Amino acid sequence: MRRRIPAPEAAARSAWLAVAVAGLLCGTGCAKKGPPTGGPPDLDPPRIDQTSPDSGASSVPRDAHLAVTFSEGMEPRGTGDAVELAPRVGVKQRRWSGRTLTLVLAESLRADHTYTMFVGGGARDRHGNNLVSPRAVVFTTAAKFPAGRIEGEIDPVGFDAAGTLLWCYRDGRTPDSTARDFDALGVADLGGDFRIGGLAVPATWRVWAFVDLNRNRSFEPTVDLLVGADTSIVLTEAAPAVTGIHLHVLNPHAPGRFAGTIVDTLGDTAGLLRLIVTAEADTSRHLLYDIAPAGGFDFKWDPGVYHVRAFRDLDRNKAWRRDTEPASGEVLVRLTPGGEVVGMTFVLARPLVPEKAP
């Protein structure tokens, strides 16, 4: 079990002396008091106040400068990198003016073409707070905004669905995960719902959920998730919108939750309550977890099968002595990715083997 080591106290006496000396030197000329400097830390996440063009805009000039205005001052480099255009267009300059970022494109937008300007969760303010509501702004250089629309929800297991990207491919194409070559792009909101507009009709579309677990804006098969919808989605002139798309996305590496309590029917208070845990994948390794005197516990463990027993470590030697120390029976715990085993109760009883007489 990991233990936190509290940071040492330091420089307290020196700081007190400095304040005292400053007070003596100040005298009567420093009697005026002002408000303390600094103030409380900024913990509020930034928001997107405005975009240019607006989502759903048509007849956007091919030489348009694209802009995003945030609710507060942003960290320029990370935020600039978090704003992208799909299909990809080269960006000559990311120009800041106060809270507004403007993309100066290296080439003109294509005629009669639909684009998505995506503002990702990597955007953050000057205090390090990340944007919690990424946005996809869809616009077109054509005179009419395309009528196609796909709506649905992400059903996440083992991760937060907010900010999940929806890669959309037309006419049977499949992702080249390294090229970001999607034809359209959407993003899930805080509740996992998504709405992808501006899609061409008639056309057949496939939707893939991309979960950037390490937030580096590129797909890494060993870390990130890329999961496609079960079926293709057909949009027609008569029925340009499809709703109710459900994508179940499982993070196979997500830890499971194991929670419960230890009940000591003997009423003992000596020693320490502990769980001894052995993973079935490596029975040679035993882990010990200290449990609070009240007996409650709540842990996150990697998916797998575990052998778990509770005991009272009377001599505090971090080992269970079956002949002298009260213990529960051993329980087999199976944790699935993102799953839960809660409400488990371990009841301590007298030593399983009577202590031998001297």
C-alpha cells in the first residue's frame, strides 16, 4: 500500500523574523492596510464564448480567418494546438489577441466543401484548467448547409465520455488511424451525447469513437480506444437525419472497484486490521492493505482475479499468523474492466488453528 509522507516543515522561524523586522522598519508610515494580494486560486474551467464562423454557417469565404473566443485568458501554445480543422488544412499562423485565437490558413478552403473546426480538451487557461466542454463547429463554403445529421450517445465503461471524438467516414471507408483522414468530425458532450451535422446526403456513413486516453491528440493502439458503430448509417434526401446511435465503448485497462467492510465479532482493538491479497496471475506475490479501525475499505484494482482475506495483525509484523491471529475466510474476487464488487463483508473469527500449549 502506498503511503504519503508529509512534507517537512521549513523556514517558519525565518519567515516570522522577517515579518517582525519588516514591521519595525515600517513604523507609522505603513499603517494603511490593503487587501491581501493573490486571492483564491482559479479553479474554474474556461468556456468557449464565441466562434467565427458560427456552427451551421454557409457561404463562408474561402479565405476566411477562423476564430475562437474564450471566457478568459488562455495558455497560448497548448490551446493553439488544440484547435484543428477537418478535413485537414495547413495553418500558417495561430494569432492571439486577448482571449481570441485566430487561425490564418496556409491555403484557401475548397469551394462547396464542408469543414469542422474542432476545439479539443487540450485547450487550457493560464492557471492550467482544461476546457471541459470541447466543441465541433461545422460550416461550409457552399451556398447551402448540408442536411445530413447523425445523433447518438457514447456508453462508456472505464473512462469519461466527455470529449470523445466521433470520426465519420463516407461510402465504406475505414480509418487510417495515423492519418486522421475522416470526412467529418463530432464530439461527445459532458453526458456522452453527440450530434454530428453538415453531412452530405445521399451517402452512407460509418462512425468511429476515438478515445484519446493519454490526451496527446494521436491514436496509440496500446493506450487509446477506437471503436466503430455496429452498422453503416444511410442518409437520404427523404431521411437526412438518423438518431439513436449507441456506441458501447469499453476500456479494457480500466481498474475495477472493490469495496466493503471488515467486521470483528471478537471486539478486539489490538494490532491493525489488514487485507492480504494475492493476484491469481502471480500467486507468489502478496499485497497488504491497512484498513481503518472502523473496518471500511474502497479500492481500485486492475482487472483480474484476486484471493482476499482479512485478518487482525496483532504483532504488526505484516504477516498473518494463522495459529494466533483472527481472520476471515478467503474470498475469490473477480474484477472486470470498470466493474464493481461492492458490499463485500469479511467477518473475523478466532484463529483457524488453536494455539499450541507451551
